[in-house]
Amino acid sequence: MAIFTSIATAIAGALFGGSALAASLIGGALAFGTKLVIGKLSQQKQQKRKYTAVQGEIQFGGDVSVSTLYGTGKTKGQRTFYAKWGSGNKWNAEVFVLANGWCDGLEPYVYIYGEKKALVSRPVIGNEVANYHIEGFVNGSGDPVLTIRFYDGRPGQQIDQKLVDVSADLGNKWKSTSVNAGLCYVVVERIYSDKLFGSKGRPELEFVLRGLREYDPRKDSTVAGGSGPQRLNNPATWVHTKNPAVHRLNYQLGLRALVSGRTLIGEGKSLGQIDLATYFVAMNVCDTLRSNGKKTYECSLFVNGDDDHTEVLKQFDDAMAGYGLNRRGLSGVIPGAPQIPVKELTDADIPIDRAKDIQFKKSAFERYNHLSGQFTSIESMWQPESLKPVYVNADIAADGRNRQTSQDFLQVSDPDIAQYLLNIRYRQNRMGGTATVPVSRRFGLAVQEGEWITWRGRTWLISDWRADERLRITLVLSETSAAIYDDAGIEPGPIVIPPTPPVNPSLLSTVQNFNVAVGMLNGTQGYDTPTLVFTWDPPDDPTIIAVRFFYQVEGSTETFEDQCTSPEDGLFRTTKNVISGKVYNARATITTVPDRLRTFTPWRTTAAPTGLQTLLAGLAQLQTDVINRFKELQREMDDYLRPTIEELLTSFSLEGAVGQVQRQELRAELGGALAQIVEERRVRVSETEALAQTITILSASVASAAAKLIEEETARVTADSALASSITAVSADVNGRFAEGLVKFEAVSAPDGVDARFSVMLRAGTNQSFKVSGFFVEIYTEGGVQKSRMAIEADQFIVTDGNERHYPLVYQGGVLKLAIADIGTVNSGRLLALNGKMDINLNNGTIEIYS
């Protein structure tokens, strides 16, 4: 940086007479300061990554940074190998590196397809440390279709021989030298199963790993103050832990490569560069049991080789509510715990000729009064969950307004510990006092960083100890108190309810939680219709376009069907083929676009019978059917009586068939009077039909009067039906006043429709209006079931026994009139007195009496 050299020379010339040494020192200071400022700015621009106990994505490629896990966490790992073999590539294997270094093992469960499944131990088959299969992933014979071989990354681990053997003839081979030295990894082997994997796709496993085995100097008898078998140079003696202080020490020592000894992760310091005394205290504080029976501090953290050391160390410091320190060149840590003050600082210990900087209270902008945060919840499948916010109304009132901030503890998976940490950080911030105080040599040499002292009635932490070239000592103090760490008033952490295993909507083969019940569709004046009410869980899947229902009367095999085209409603009512007083069974399935495998729900029963259908609803349907039938009879009368004689006779054709027609005709005509008789016999045969028919027409007319009689007899046979019918139609017309009649008898053999019917239709009136009356008797087939029916169309229908002492049964003007009734059971919706004095509503269960 030549520019700084030029500036430094100018300053030295002006202040120090051009001294070369001064110019060099000033230039170096300027360059260093600028680097520091630029570094700060660049750090501010970089977004810090979230440090947590979860590695949530599968990593691919060879440029992935080395990483490891301190404590216990969830990971998908880095996929480094894939192979497929066997008939139809039925067998598959993948290799996932979980962490660098010698790890402790797998927790006895994994996550697959969003569900937590147990790992079931199996005998090892080679050099793996452990062998597992996953609960529920077995074939019809009970043999596992998904197995895991675990290698813990210990020095000298051997090859996975099975993977070498099965890939020997493949283009992508697992070499006999691929021992994955110093890597903790798993081999996931699966046999394809359409039932288990076909509709869900390739499974992604999430492993819960107990991470690095770590060195704890407290358990090393060769270290002053230690006792136990652990040795720094023998990883086989190390053990797994969640102690944040042990993590911090091992990160400072660094994870080293097996052969070169190069530091892969961490700072790579030696024990001689570390203040072990502070670490011993911090480790013991973390392991101390609180009143709830849990350890005071625990944490877990994924770390990689590219991480900033300061950021990683801060995560460990936050996990024990502590601070890192540099004590006389040695790196140490202060845990979050109360201490006994070692000395009291008095005015006699403070030189009056040296400057002091004292601030007993932080500014409002430096303090917050509402602190929230998150932790990593194991119960929530290792997802972040919110802690209970910490706030004090008195602090909010003192600050004048709400000042909110947040601090996450994603390296902590215990909710009680995380809640305790959140409260400690809030209290530490509220203490607020800081001071830079010169002290005498006598006092300064008796204390050191990390210790507590008392001064002016308050307790202070010595956060920095400074001495200049004349051995003048200055202490940097931060206010503290034992009350900060008191857990008596701290609530337990949040209780997290584990989520229910998700169901992928695209994999639904039918609706969920289907049920059926009886109901009534309410109408006016108490008239109700029984219904079936279908309910289900609305699916969140746009490919499901309909829910189909199949139901039958209990004890019957006849099945009816209906459907709902809005599956998201979750409810559908039907009156289709629902009769009263019956118990129904029902089941459902779905219609999807695109189509996929579908299944039926189990049969459900209504348990209770359907309600009694009101007379009005039932009669309305019958009325429609009968009216339509009478309209058909009228159209048939028109077909015979309206056309002329020639039109009736010439409608027959032999085109496309063979046959014969014989006609006999008698005719007399005088002036405007005409009388004639025409008889025609017809036979016609084609490849698909045979027809025999006779038509006789008698017609007489004079002036404006006419009479006509038509008789037709027909026999017709086709491949799937046979018909025999006899029709007689008569008409008389004088000056526009007419009377007509039609008598028809037919028999039909066909899969559906009318089997036999006898009908009589009468019609009389003028061109402006007419009256119709008639009846029909029929046997018909509907839905494969034969039924019979008789219907009468009349203004007045009377049934009498010819005895004047007994009133007849009369239907007139839409009202059935009956003098006396002897009835066993009355099914009714409402009973109303003729004078309106009493109203019994059977549907509503009410009786109203009026004076």
C-alpha cells in the first residue's frame, strides 16, 4: 500500500523530523487500521449463516467444505456414491457422509417420508460398526427392504466389502481402497418395493447423529486437576458429550487430518495456548444439575472448515450464557454462573491522577425490555420453535416504550435450557453498568479477568485487564449479579406437541375419516324427506375432482350410487333412492385427474334407520311419473286420429326388406257424404326385424260431421325384443265438438321398460278446450326389478259398495275424503284440526292448542 507509505512519510516529516522509523510505524498502523475497517465493512455485508444442530439439505459434489458435529443433531449428509444392480435395477445403494471425525453413533430412529421411524438393530455383515433396518419397511415375508450400515469414522476403519462386491461389474465402482478414512458415513441399501416406494418416490432419510467423541481434560490424569483415562493423543479414550465448554475447548484444539495432522476444523491451538483453569470451571458449571434435574447448559452444533472462528466460539459462549476471554495471552471462557467476589475495590485502590470512564446505566438505545427467540425442538422433528418471550412491565415503563429484540439459541435442543438462557441474556442486558477504572498495582496484581469484585455497593465482572509500559493497571468492568442466574422465577420452556405424520395428498387413494348418518331435508308445513348425510375430511388435493358414494339398505344386495363434485366441502346429502325407516350401509372412493390407484373406504353404517318420508315428497314424484304417462297416451291418440287415412296407410315401407301388402277397400260417396272401409295386411322381414300387421279403418263423414274407427294389430320381433299390441281408436266430430277414445293393450319382452299395459284414454270437447279422462294398468321393469302400477285420471274418483248406508271413498279436487277409517299405524308429519284449534306437528314434536 504505497499510498500509506507516502502519507506516513509526510506525517513523520512534520512531527518527527523525517524519522524513517516513525514513518514505517505510522504507515503500518494506517494500513492495519484500513484493513480492519474494510474487513468490518465486508463482514457487515456478508450475511451470517444460521448456526444450528440441523444440517437440513443433502449435499452433493466434491467441493463441499469439511464439516463435523459437536453434540447431537439431525443431518441428511453428503451423497458421495450411488449404485444400482440386479434384474431391473431392483437393488440400489447410496453412500452418505455424515461428518468428519470419529463420531459416537446413530440415535435409534430416523425420519423418512416426514415420519419418525425406529431403527432396528441387525447383525453386522462386514466391517461396519452397526447395521439397522427401518421399522415398517419390510416385504411380505418380513425381510427388510431398507437397511443401513454405519461407519463411525474411527482411525483405521475398513472397507465396506459388500458395496465393493456388488459394484464390481458396474460402470460406477466402489473401490477396495475407499475406506473413507476419518469420515463418519452410512451405506443405505434398498430393494425396490412398489408398495412401499412406488407412489412415494425415492426416500430421503434424515439421520440423528451423535457427533464427535471429544477430549475432556477433567478426565485426564496427566493434566493438573484431571483424573481419568482420557489422553489428548488417543481419540479412542474420548467420549461423546453435549457440554458447551468441552465443545469450545475441542474446537480451539481443532479437528486434525489423520495423516498430515493439518487442522481441518477449528483453530488448531495447543493446550499450552489455552487457559485450562477457566475451562475446568466452565465445564463443571455446564454439568451442574439445576433444580429441575437437568444439566445447566447443553448444546449441539454443526461446524464446517470455512466458518469464522469468532462466530463459532460465540455460539458456544451463548449456549452457556458466557463470554470468551483472553487472559494474559491464554484463551479461556467465562461461564454464565454466579461467583464469590474475590476483592472489594475501594477509593484507596484508585489513583486520582488517572482518568476514569464510568457508566452506571446504559442508554435507552442500548437496552431492550422485550426479548424473544427460538430453539431447535426435537419433538417438532428438529425444527425451530419459539420460546416464551421475556419482558418486564416495569422495565417497559422505565424505558418509556417497548424496545424489542430477539436472540435465537438454535444450538440448544432442550426447551428448559433455552428458556433459562433467554432469561439470563435479558437480565445481563438490563444490568447495564460499565466502567474503565485505573487501579493500584497492589490491587491489580491480585485479580484477573473473569473474576468478580465489589465496588460502590455493586458487583462487577472483570472483563479486561490492561497494563501499560509503566505497569499501570486498568480494569474494564461490567456490572453483574448473582440474581441474574437465579432460576427460581424462570418458567419452564415451551411444551411442543409432536406433529402428526403428514399424508401426502397426491398419494391419497380414497377420502379420509369417511362416515354416513341419517338426516331429514326440511320442507314447508312440516313436510320432510329422509336423507343420507356423508362426511369426510376435505382433501387438499386439486387432482381429486369427485367423491363417489355407494350405499345399500342393510340386508339388501342392491347398491345405489351418488357423487359430490366438490370434494373440499367435506359433506354431501342425498335423497336419491333413500326410503324411510331403513338402516343403510355406505362406502366411498374418489375420482382423480389424472387417474391413479383408488381404493374404497371401509363400509360404514347409519346405525339408526332413516326418518319417515313425508307423504308430499313421495306423492310429488309419483305425480310427475303418472302425468307423463297420461301425456304419452294422449300423444298416441293424436298419432292415430289426427292423420288422414292415406297418411296412415302409406307410412309402411318395404325398403331394405322383403314383404307383402294386401289391401281391400269398400267405398261409397254421394255429394258431400262419404263412407268407406279399408283393410290392409302387411308383412315385412329384414335381417334384424320381422313384422306382421293388420289395419282396419272405418270412416264416415257428411257435411261438418265425421266419425272414424281405427283398429291396429301388430306383432314385431327384433334381436333383443318382442312386441304384440292391439289398438282401437274411435272419434266423432260435429261442428268442432268432438269425442275421442283409445283402447290399447300391448305386451313387450325387453330388458327394461313396460312389460304389459292395458290403457283406456277418453277425450272430449271443442277446438278451444277439452277434458281428458282415462286409466292404465301396467307391469314394468325398473333397475332389473319388475313392478306393477295402476293410475286413473279423473276429476272425481269414487269407490262404493252400492249400499246407501255407507259413504263412498271419494277423491275430488286434490282431496281424499273418507268418512270412517280403521288404521293400525299412521305415518304423518302433521295433524291439523279442520277449525285450526289444534295442530300436532309430529316432525317438530310440538302440540299447539288454541282457544
